[in-house]
Amino acid sequence: MDDVFKTIAGTSEGVYKEKGSKFLAFAYSVNTEEDVRKLLTEIREKYYDARHHCYAYMLGSDKKTFRFNDDGEPSSTAGKPILGQIYSKDITNVLIIVVRYFGGTKLGVSGLIHAYREAAADALANADIVEKTLNTVFRISFNYALLNDVMRIIKEEAPDVLDRNFENECRMTLSIRKSNADKLYDRLTKVEGLKIDIEN
């Protein structure tokens, strides 16, 4: 199903140590590049004394938005192996930042790749991987007299009711899997006098 994707629930951490160097890994659930920027800023401020803050992220159910950064490490020794761990778990909407404290001994290219990969893998091993659906959100408004008709559709189609207000005019916010959205939309449009706004 193209409206289902896997991601992580919340935040998790991992660590890897090699020849005195310490690699601290942080995995986050993110939805936008703005989320990524905020978290990177927070980590850089908190671990300001670290030598490197390398990261990779992937966004969207189609997994087409991704980026990695070596932050001064030799090319492709840090960000790419971190991104590789995201790929290997088949997850998206994930940011992994690995903070390195240099221990005085150089690890070489293969040593760095191994260290960044292991730190990222440890953070993901400590994460809860969950399945989420891509949803369409409907904002509907209608006259109180139509309430029974609308509630019958909601009961049968079973969207999530995010918000409701039944004061002067009835207003509801509904969320449903994209694959089921057309059917709900068709049924709601048959209710005369009901207004629909759709958010994707």
C-alpha cells in the first residue's frame, strides 16, 4: 500500500566507542526540513565541544527527500553510512545525528565508516519502529439538522475525528487514510448543504 510507511516513535539514542573516540547517536522522528534544522541547532549547541556533528535524514512516504552531511569528516565516511542505516530499516521521516568526540587516534576511512554505521545502528536498535498511514484531512461544516446523516457516515466509514464543535453551526475535522478518502468524500458530498475543505 502506498499510503503506509514505517518510521520511529519519538527519540532514541545510541553510542559507539573506538580507540578513544566516542560517537553519540540521536535518532528523531521528523516531518519537515524545518524540524531537521531545529534539532541540528539544538545538538550543536548542547555538544558544542564535539569535533563533528554528522547527520542524515529521510522524509516522505516516497523516500525521495533525503540528505547526508559529513561535517568535516572525509567524504562519505559519516553521513552516507548513517543514511545507509535508515535505508536498511526501510523507514522514513527520520533524522539521525552522530556527534563525535575525537580520542586522539585516527580511525582511517574504513574505521570511520564502521563507527558511524554502528552508532546509527545502535540508535535505531533502541527505537520503536511504527507503521503510519498517509491521511487526508476533511474540514466539514453543516447545519445542525444534518447531524444524524453526517454521524451515520462517520460511523460507517470510521475516520478519526480530530475536532468537533456543535454550537451555532456544526464543524468537524476528520482524518482518514488516503486510500479510503475518495469513498468518504463521495458520501459527504451527497449530504445537501454540507461544505467540505480538504487538506492533503
